[in-house]
Amino acid sequence: MNEELAAEILNKLKSGDLTQYKVTKEEFMAFRKVLVNREDFKHFRGIARHNGEVIYHYMQEARS
């Protein structure tokens, strides 16, 4: 996964075009690098799954 694709996915989550997105173990570090640099970082919620997968959702209210 490249940074451009990660940013596109995050924007789709924010806009509601996607309700969730599964990031594989192999994609995680590249995806996270883009995610943590966003202003709305705290609006994203990641839920860890088996085999290093993480399911991301966008929340209207920022987490604390």
C-alpha cells in the first residue's frame, strides 16, 4: 500500500463512502504512517483482529 492509496481510503471513510476498511498485517505500517499525520486522527477507530488485521471506522466524535 502506498501513501496515496491510504489517504484515499481514509478520505472515503471520513466521507461515508466506506463504512469500514480492513488493513492487513503487511499494509499496517504504511497505512498507519498516513493516519497518524492527519488532523482528524482521533476520529478513526481501529479494532484489532486475528492475524494482525485491523478494521478501521470513522467516528463523528473524536475519541479522547
